[in-house]
Amino acid sequence: MHCPIILCYLLALISTITASSPPSIKFATGFSNGSCEAHPHAGIELSDGGFFMVGDSVCYEDPSSPPRVKFAVKTDSTGELSWQVPLGNEGYNYGKNCLELQDGTLLVVGAASFGSNELRSVHRLDPLTGSTLSHTTFPTPENFEGGLDGLMGADLVYGEEMEVWVTGYVKGEGTQEGEEAMFLIGGGSMVAMKLKFPTISTSTKDPTVEFERIFDETDDDFTTPQGMRIIDTQTGSVIIVSTATPTVGSSLYQMSALSFSSSTPSKTLFRKIYPANDANSPASLTNGTMSHPYAMSTSGKDGGFVIAGHAYPASTRSHDEPLPVGRILRLDSTGSVVWDTRFREGPDDHNVECYGVSLTRDGGFIATCGFGCMPETCARPSTSENKVWQVLTHRVDEEGKQVWEELYTDTSKGNNAGENIISLREGGYAIFIDSTSWGDEGTGGNFGLMVLDSDTN
């Protein structure tokens, strides 16, 4: 049966517009902190088209260096280095997220060591040189000693100049090594703050705290020990994605989200938990045990959002102890589940751990992940190639259906993992990579920046 010429033309046109395949790599480059391992956590596209990346670095063989140092990198639009700076003089310092303020100055949010405490920390940097204009730390509530405080997420306050929302944790459980703050913190409470920065771009004054709230609720049968990401929906609400610890039954980590009014921050709009065994997930992966949230994106102008991370299924074919699969969870403005998708690339002896997600130009979503096999869980022959981690990027449409999936590195290029991904203003994507393929060799890991071409017309 033949279709009319005009109808065939329209169908072909629609197919051309909506069909999408993995885009090619426009460029990739790396940045190193000498012989020190450098691990990125977040990155943004700047107003001038360049990029800004933050993370932290460990100099394992340099006893004179602090155990962990924040690390910030600024490039132009082609990935050419503008400057890079270390931040932190003692102890453990973590660069977890970043922003560009309206005056062009750059923020690094994370944690900084002072004596026996790790405190919430915000650096404000000169965009031309990377020099520190101000470094602000915030005291632990009730002068709590020996615990962990830190910031994980940041977003601009909609409709206001030089104001920022941040989230993180206070009074977390510490370790002697300090390494617990690298990923997940337990035992403390999620925190949110609203900060206002001086309007003079060269000012060295600290921001003022306009609002601070500690979320130590135990209702709904769960607590929220660590705020991971925060967004201003631009529709009158602010949403925080957090780890959640159930207080009834299993105490394994789960995903959760809390929303409060942007005009009245003390007013909670919803507080919900999204366990790994969510009935909305695919049947083969429904009976999960644990789920970690690492990233969040707005879903557009509807006030909704998506969470990305990974979930642990209850069992797999080849392992008694299952390994994580990728998880992307879409919620509406009330926190209700729209869809919950899980995915695994390749054999089930490999981890899929997703750390970044972004809204795409066509209303879908794109996540970047680390994909690899741990030595103790590899079912395949024990060769070094089988244990190399790769950058996995997973693209879905607005309904959560897979559009494409791609490994942007292979096992010949050393360990790499996608840590953050952003959709670029002119199309395409930037992936911020924990990399041994780009940057100096022999460091154990560098900052990698990979820019992809557009996959939409």
C-alpha cells in the first residue's frame, strides 16, 4: 500500500526532525593538577561561551600538600585553558558545585577544613584571574564539634540579582580519614540557605545569609541527611533532592525530594521519598534495595523536575550481590512520579552510576554516567581491559523512552566517568569527566571536558 506523495513527504519530514542518534564529539581536552589526582564534580557554560569546572584533588605523593584541595578551571569556548587554581590550605576541601553570578564573578561551593571541623564553604572568584575575592564559611549549628558540614548544590534565585540558593548537610558523621565527604554523608541533616552577594564585582565582603533552614524532620518514616542538588523552578517553588534514610524497616539510602515556597522558605510544599522498589519502574528492576540521587534538572516551565542517579536491583543473573543500574525519575510540580526509568549497558557485572542530567532542547533529558566493572565483581576474565571505566551517556524523550545511548570512551583509553552534563545554549552538550585519557599521564585522574555536537535539528 502506497501513501500519497504529500503524506509520505510529511512523514519523512517528521522522522527527520524527531529521529536522533548519538552526536559526534566536537572536541575533548583535559586539565591536570601536576602529579595529583583531580576529580571534577560540576561544570557550567559561562555567559561568554566558555566553561567553568570545579572539583577536588589529592596529591598522594606530596606530604606537604593538604590531604584534599579544591580545584577550579576556567576555559574559553574551545576548551583552551584560561586559568586554574587550587583552593584550600589545610585538611580536606571539596569543590562540589559552581555558579556564575550576574556580575560575572564565579562561585565554588563545597566544604573546607578548619581544625577538627569541615565547614560549609563558598569561594567567590575573579573571572579574569581566578583569584579569591572572598571565602566564606558557615559555623556548624550549636557549635557542633568534630562533624562534617558541607554544600553540594547551588542555583540562582529567580528574579533577584546576586542571590543564590544552596543546599548541603550539617552535623554529618565524620571519619578520621575525612574521605567520607567525597560522595555520601550520613547521620546529619539537610540544610538550605539563601545568600545575597555584594553588587560590586570587586568586593571582598562575605555574602549575607537571608535565610537558613535545617531539615531534621523524622515524619513520613524517613530522614534527609544530605541535600544533593537545589533548583529554583521559577514557578514559585524551590526543590531540593536529597538522600533519604528510612526510619522504619531497611535503613538503606533512597532518593527523596522536598519543595518549599520561594517567597516563604519556611513553608514546605511537599516532602516525599522515592525508594528503589518503586512500582513505576520497569518490572525487571522493580524490586530494588537502594537508590542514590546525584543530579537534578528542571523539566521545563511546568515546575516539575527529574532526578538522576542509580538504583540497586534485588538480584541479577550472575551475582548474589547486584550492582547498580542507571535511574532517571521524572516528577511533576507536586512531587508525584510521572515516570521512572532504569537502564543498564552491557553485562550485569558492570556498574552504571549516573552523576549528571540535563533538560534537552526538545523536552527530553540526557544523563551521563560512569560505566565499569569493579575487580571484585567482574564475572569476565580478569584482565585490565575488563576493569576500565567508560563515559556512558543515556538520552531519553519526554516520556522517559530511550532515544539513544553511547559509550564515549573505550577500554583502550584508560578510566573515564561522566560526572556532570549540561545542554549548551547553541545546541550540543558538555560532559565533565573524571579522566585518565585527557590531561597529564600518571596522575590517577584529571579534569576532562568533552563537548558534543547537537543531536536535534
